[in-house]
Amino acid sequence: MSDKTKVVVIGGGPGGYVAAIRAAQLGGEVTLVEKQYLGGTCLNVGCIPTKSLLHSAELFEEAKEGAKYGIVSSDVKIDFAKVQERKQAVTKQLVNGVKGLLAANKVKVISGEAAFTSKDIIEVKTEKGTETIKADKFIIATGSIPAKPPIPGIDSKQCIDSTGALELKEIPKTMIIVGGGVIGVEIATLYSTLGCKIVIIEMLNEIMPMMDGELTKMVRAKLAKKGVEIFTGAKVMSFKDAGENVEVTVEMPDGKNQVFAGEKALISIGRRTNTATIGLEKAGIANDRGRITVNNKMETNVPGIYAIGDCVGQIMLAHIASTMGEVAAENAMGHNNVFDSKTNPSCVYTKPEFASVGLTEEAAKAQGVDYIVGKFPLAANGRSMIMGEDGMVKIIAGKKYKEILGAHILGPRATDLIGELALAIALEATIDEVIATIHAHPTVAESIKEAALAVEKRAIHVPNR
């Protein structure tokens, strides 16, 4: 008999496999149960395949526009089957990497569907039958699935979710996207770049409402320039098959109905927790309509049971799940760690990229925070100009101490650059400390220093107003 702490992780996505590895590093005897595929939504039908397709689309766009950079090519075409093949190859390589990491850390992996029968026992349905597992600690990481609202006709054969949008065999000529959140906007960017006519229908008054409002308007203008039509304050009433198309009836802001037709209708109105089949009630785990209730140690109300990632219904992002996974694993193994989302970056893979961390101006105003703002347009940044890109870096700082409270970047490699400002928030850095840090030239990163200078109206490369 082993005297090691027995830890069972339910779900092998970016939260679950990270939790399993961390628990194993700390000496746990770890079993990971995954019913579908290691890597979860992120690696298989989410983050990674989306970005692979977007990268191909970006290369296609650059090839078409190469002449302005002195690179002349003719008859540029898309081999979409090859694009999809490469996406699959990237996904497969990363999933195999996860398998290798779990094996290297001596994590036992069981392919099957787990459900609690009591607070310390689960049953796993596998191809070979049912296996009963008792453990000291459990970490629930079952993720989420696309939400499907009860709209008439939503089961039309032309209605797809985000998974379906990533697995299309051909590029549709037209697509109606219901939902202007991150997923909807990224897929709009992808398929509009590949030549598809896109219409976005968003019920709220703006797309991507959690992002900085000023920069969001810039994204919206760039999408419009690509031919994407965006209707906000609009509500989808029904879907109807119309031959090869689907007709989407929409109640517009003026109260009148308008019908939009497209080859596909993408339903992208968010995700819901995937906890219906894991036996929460049999273990006595508190939840709010499937969203598992946890504290900042990722503990549920049942001692020894933790929950992480999308299934807790807080912030549904892969890097949040991974961070929660580390916290839960450490606490399960007797450590004392807490989850804090203040340095969480939000990233949107539009062109150019859009990234955010900390407070937006809207949030700062709502919270009554006394703040100052610095902005630097990337039209004044040499590296961005070379790349043919523009955008903005925006930093929000406390008025009294000048500590960085939030940062927002629209521009090339924004999703990579935001890490510097997330670290600044973690360290409670002030704008003076960012200014004192030498940034290489020519880089997009030096615009971060310029935005920090602009907070005090002493930017060098733009007039200060």
C-alpha cells in the first residue's frame, strides 16, 4: 500500500492536466480521467486550432498584399484542405506533448466518463466496463460546452457552434455570427480574411463588452473595413432553413424585424459549465445551476474536493484554468495558495491583435477610482510602421501613486506584449518603473514605455496634449 496522497483529476484540459502534473510534482499518486481527448477544448477545438487557422489566414492576406512591400506574387490561392490538415497536425503534436508530460510525471490516465457516487468515490465508465476509484483528494476540471439558447429553429442543419466553425471543409460565401464576444469576433476575422461575407448580430450595445471601449471601437472600424457588418442592440428571434442557406430573423434596435441569410449561422453566445453528468449531488457539492461554488483556494464546500477552470463559471479562459489548477493541486497536497485574477490578460486574435489586463477606463469610472491615462498610437512606432500595422497602447494608472491599474494594447503581437504589463500589475509597479526600464529599438514594445511617458504628458515621439 502506498502512503502517498491519492489525487484524482476529472478532466484533462488545460486546467486538469496542469493540476495533475503539479500534484505529481509534489509527490501525489495521481490519476487523470478524461472522457474525450487530452488537452480539452483548448487544444482540440478551441484556442489552438483557432489560432492555427488565423495564422494561415494572416499569411494569405499578407501574400495578397505583398506588392506594397516589394514582394510580388500572382494568383494567390487558399488550399483550405491543407489549412485544415496543418491545424490538425499542430493539434496532434501538442496533444501528444501533453500525453508525454503526463507519462513523464507518472500520472495514470484513464479514458472514460467519471461520476461521483459519494464524496470520496467515483465510478468511471470505460470501454472495458465500470471502474471504481477511491481517492483522498479530487480536482474537478470538466470545463464547459457551447451555450445553446432556446431560439426557434436553432437546430437547423446550417447552424453551427464554434467547434463546427473550425471543422468546415469549405469556406462559406456568407456567415451570420450570433454573438459579438471574443469567439465570434475571432471567427469573423478568420473567415472574412478568407473571403467570406460576415454579419455579426450582438444583443448588447457593443461587441466585446469586457474590453476597453475606446480600443473596441477601433477594432469594430477595422472589421467594417474588411466588409464585416456589425449590428449591436439586436436580438435573434428565429432561424429557418432556406435551401442551402439559413434565414435569421433579427429584432433590430428600432423594434422592427430584419431577415439575414447566410450559408452558415454560427451560434456564439458564450459557454456553460459541463457538470451535468458528474454526480455533484451525490458528493454533496454546492453549485449554482451547474457552476461549482469554490473559494479562492479552489476548495468546494466538501473537504478534499476542489474545482477549477470553466466548470466554476468565473473566467472561462485556458490560462485561468491552468493557474487555478496549480493552486488546487498545491492545496490538495498540503500547501497554502490562493487564486488571484488581477493579472489575468484577456486576448483577442483579431488583426491586429487586441489584449487587455487590469482595469478598463469604464471599470475604473464605475469603481470611483481616481486615475490618469497615457496613450501612444502605433502609427508613431517604427516597428509597427515597418509591419504595416497601427493601433494603440493605453495605460491606466492611479492618480496619486501612479501605480499601473490597467493596460490595453491594439497592435501587432499585442497578446505577447501584454505580459510585461501583467507583470507590472503583479509587482505593483508605477509608470516611473516602466519608464526607467530600457526598451529595445526598433520594437513594438518600446511603445509601452511611450504610453507610460504619455501618462505624465512627456511622451517623446508624439505631441503631448
